Amino acid sequence: MDSVPRDLRDALPNVDPEANQFPARLARCFKCKTLPAPGSKLRYCGRCETAAYCSKPCARADWNAHKHVCESLRDVHEKSLAAFLMQGGRAKDFNQRSYDIQSWFINVPGLTNEIELLAWNHRSNAPIISALASDIEVDGSTAQLQMIPRSFWDEDPRFLDNFTPEQREGIRMQFSESSFSSSTKYVCVLRYAQPGKPRSAFASTRDFRANGPVRAAMIVKALTAATKPEDLADALAWFENALPAQQAQAGLQFIRNRATLVHGCTMSQGSVPVPTRALNNEVAYMMMNALNIAFDICLTGLCGAAHLNGRKGV
């Protein structure tokens, strides 16, 4: 199970988790997966107090699927809340803690993208992707990612060293949802550990984004393997669709300027530059940089020191 350290010093201030539980409520609508509008709040199922909806129409539309897991979700919610209260927590803080810790993890640059890529690469194993943060390190808090396949989290007793039976049941329910498909969704568990206190654990089902890191990685692979115009066109379209408008336009203009001034390409306004190996590599680098994902560069096909501008290779 690979682990990836991430620096959390700027994203996780002094956190004081009080319980070892999954969140009772999730921040997105169960049906349409959207966030609540500014100033609005999600509505929750009155029975399980877990399923959240942006509107009554979404709640009604989801009932046929939700009714099969409502009772189980209610049971998990009650057990988690009881554990939280036993450790001195206040009922009114139970759900807010989930939101706070999840937002801290989201603020770590590139972490969400790494989680999504790891889930995609191992989707055939029905894994959970676990992100663990801790303040034990001298230099601040860190997070590590682990891909935990179903053969381990669903069957191996050692899994209980880190997750309670209630938590494992909560994970099973997310995988058993009628809408769950490993080609479109994955399960992520965010955990936070502090010396002398139980770990907090929050599980959620997430969607693979249409213009997210998986799509970007596919484009980068194509860009660095050949010089086809369609691959560069896909890259420019990704910038336009995946990034905020101002950032996207700045990136596209930079690419076109580099293509003309550095690589000698000529093009009409708004057209796709003629691809070259050097330009493709630059664009690939810009895509990975936009996602805040670390990557390795491998030089191949070097016949001599001249390929390195007179410097010796290592």
C-alpha cells in the first residue's frame, strides 16, 4: 500500500479531534451531488439524520435508493454520536467537526487530486483511499495516502486496528449503494491522529471528475508520447474547462506566446499551435503544476553528452 507524505502545516491549524467516528452528515446533496447555494443549508433525512439533500424534489427522487440503507445509516449515526458524547464531545459539535476536518484536508494543495488518481489506478481492487494526518512530526502535521484494497478492509482482522466495526459497516454501505460504480466513484477516508486521543475518521463517496486529474494524466501521457495535433488540442481544452476562467485564459495565452516566440510556431488567433516535442513537454508540465501534483522526469534516448547541452548525464 503506497503512501505519499503531504505537508499540512498551512492547512491544518491546531486541531483537537475528540472522537473516532464517521461524519453524521455530508456536505453534498445525496442525489445531485451539488453543494448548497451560498446562504442555504442542506435538508437531512429525519430518520437517519445522515442523507442530505438540496431540495425536496431531490429527496423524493432519491427515496427508492435511500430507503434500502436508511435504517443502517441511522444505526451508524447513533453509535458514532454515542461514542462522541462518551468522550466529552457536545452533540451540537458532532457534525461541524466533520466539515472542519474535511475542509482542512481539501485545502492541502494537490492532495485531493492525488487521492483521485490513486483511486482510479487501483479501481479494480474496490479500494478505500485513506488519508492520514498527524501532528506527531517535529516540523508540523503531515498526511499520508494509502490504497487499501477490499480484500484487506473487508476481510482482514488487522483492519480493525485502525477502524471500528461501525466504521467498516459504514464503508460497506457506501460500496453497496445502487448508484456506486468503481468506474465513476470511489470511497475516501480522512483520518486525523493526535497523541493521547482517538483518531477521527470521516468516510465519503466521491465522483471521478470529468476534467479532473484522471483526464489530465491521460492527456499528459499522450503529449509526452507523440506530437499529434489532437493531443495538444485536448490539453488546451482541458485548461479551458478545468481551471477558473482567468487562470485558464492566462495559461492558454502563455502557451500560445511560447509556441510563437520560443518554438517558432505560426498560428491564427485562437488556433492550436503546431505541436513539437519541446512544446508538448512544456504543456504537460503546466498541467501537472496546475494540479499541484509532484511527478518524475525521465530522459530517454540520450546518445551522448551533447544531448544534455554538453553536461554529463547521471
